[in-house]
Amino acid sequence: MTGQGSEMGGGVAQAAQPQRAQQAEPAARAERGAHVQPGQTAPSRGPLSGLRVIEFAGLGPAPFAAMMLADHGAQVIRIARPAAAPVGGDVDLLARGRLHLGLDLKRPEAIEVVLRLIESADALIEGFRPGVMERLGLGPQACLQRNPRLVYGRATGWGQSGPLAMAAGHDINYTALSGTLHAVGKHGEPTPVPGFVGDFGGGGMMLAFGVLAAMLEAGRSGQGQVIDAAVSDGAALLATLVYGWRSAGQWNTQPGSNMGDGGAPFYNTYRCSDGRYISVGAIEPQFHRELLTRCGIAPETMPEQWNPALWPQRREQMAALFATRTRDEWCALLEGSDACFAPVLDLDEAPAHPHNVARAAFSRVDGIVQPNPAPRFSRTVSAESQPVRREGSDTDAVLQAAGFSAAEIERLLAQSVVWQAR
């Protein structure tokens, strides 16, 4: 998982005529959207087509947010340092759909390159530790002076302020502090999970939402602003419903004993006779009756569905029942009914399930299976998943589109300020 473990990984000017600036913005965005046209580029389809985002390559939430924006048509220029190998090697899917600019940010000349790009950008996304961008000369004040409409998105684990702001950490730490890690577990112990709740849900999605909200506001006011997206904040927000249950006395602090964390027999996963698993989520009484009836259990023999004192014994009963058949046999009996049932599929099985195939939820690009963009739009349809391109593969094209002359580009390449992948 990812976090702020490394330094480089780890006054706004008032618009004089906001209304005039707002009226001119659609034309300006259309012009910007047509700037870069190299061979294989980020998708140009989708509701965000015409928006331009500058992304500083990093880990976890920031690239996930940038991926979401690129998925839906924004032109995202990803700035990577020399020899910065992708976290996932050549299959870092979080880097899909970008234009890739190779730039050595330790060189003073590189800072001016970035500032020139920022002049025509709608947003900037970075995921370094607090203070890193300021030390580079690319903090919010410097960037907003160059482009007062810029939305400056910052993703960190602990946030830009607070006692832990400068501490290293990873997803498991941020979710631990938010209370969400404790709420996920069985057998009385919290269970570490991949970064779905922290890095990507509480971090990346919150950053993408914040950036889009600020861009919407900038269209009205003509002014940019800074987005402080902390994984620990976002993870806590995702647990709002559970915090509500806790305050109402409907959630206790023993992991694996609640409805929703594996405590309830009607909302759980079970092992089948072939060693594979199924899930049931029959919360509502009518769905619970449907589940029991289809499983050959008379509903009246299992009254008091919501009595926690009965749950341990009933979990054992249901576990013994589901262990009598294979997963496919339970699918034949329950899938597609109102029993609230689904097989637990692994990452190889999920793309081939008929429902996912019918909805084209996954695609294979360059031999790599990856989820397609979500959500879906009825009119401004987004492109399918894009290839993962090499870092620095679009340097020449990006600089040309930004107005750099051939001589300037040649000089920057010769001085190793920028680099072009071949």
C-alpha cells in the first residue's frame, strides 16, 4: 500500500472580471483540449473533455484521482522524474490514460517549465509530504500567482496540518486512526485490507471530488483554491453510517459481532464444499425469508432475526448448510433471486462473470485486464480503459503544445532538464 513515506513521493490574485472570465472559459478550454495530439494519448471523450490537469507522479491517492479524471476525458499531463519506475512496473494501471512528461524537478529550469504549463491548466494534483512543493518553488502561492483560477489539489495521509502531518505512514495507519480499520474484522480482531477504504476511497476519490467541486466554483468566481485531501479524514467520512449506528447503540466495539462486519448470520460469507465462498446479505425480512425458503429452511424455525444472542449459533447452522454444496450449486439455486446472494469471485474470475461481461465492466488492453471507467454517462460517454504508457513518452509533444520552440526543447533535452522516452 502507499502513503507519504518519501519526500518526493511523500495570497491568490483577485479576478477583476469574474463574469467575463467565466464567459471566456469554455472557448479557452476547447482550445487547450486540442493542444496535444501525439500518437496514443489520453482519452478525449467524456464529460471532462476540455479540462487540463497537471499531475506530479506519486503513490496512492493522487494517481488514483488523476486516473479518474483522465478516465472521463480530462487531459492529464503526468510529470515524472528521471528513472522513476512505476510502482507496478509496466502494469501500473493507476497511470493509464495520461500524457507523460519527463522532468527533473531538482533542476531550477524545470520549475519554469512547470509554471508555463500551469498557465493553461485547470487543476494541479500532487501527493508529496507537506512542504515539498513549496521547497521546489511550486507551492500554491507561486502557482496561483501564475494562474489565479488554478485548483491546487493536495493528497496526503494525515493532511496538511495537525500533529501527525509530517509523519510517514501508509493506508493501514490512516484507516487505523479514523476508526474504520477497527470496524473491519472477524474473530474479535481488526483485519488489514487493501487500500480501498483509505488510499482510494478516502483519499483518491475525495481528492477527485474536491478538485471537481473547486473547478465548478472557479467557473463562477474566477478564483482557484487549495484542496487538502487527507486519507485519514476521508476514511472517517466513509464510516459516517457506522458512527451513526454507534451513537444509536446499534454497533459495538467488538469486531465481527455486528451486522455488517460478519457478526450476523444473514450478512456474511460462507465456505462451500469445494473450498470456494459465497456471500449472503439478506437484511430485510422478506429477503431473509426468501433465503431461508430457497435453502430448505422453514422461516418460522429461525425467528428473531435481529437478536444478536442467537447469531453465533445460527452462523454455525448456516455454515454447516452452505458446506454441503459447491459454490456453483449454490449459484444455480440462489443467484438472480431476492435472496441477496452472490458468489465470492477472485480477481481472475470476476471479469468473466456474465453480469460483468454484459456491462463491459472490464476490458483487456495490451494483454492486461483492467476495470473500465465508472460511473457511466448517458450522453458524454467516456472512453474505455486506456493503455499504460511509458513515463516521459510524450515530453516533446507536451512541450510543443505548451508553446516551447524546437530550440528550447532541444536545449532542455541536452541539459537533461527534460527527458523523452524512446
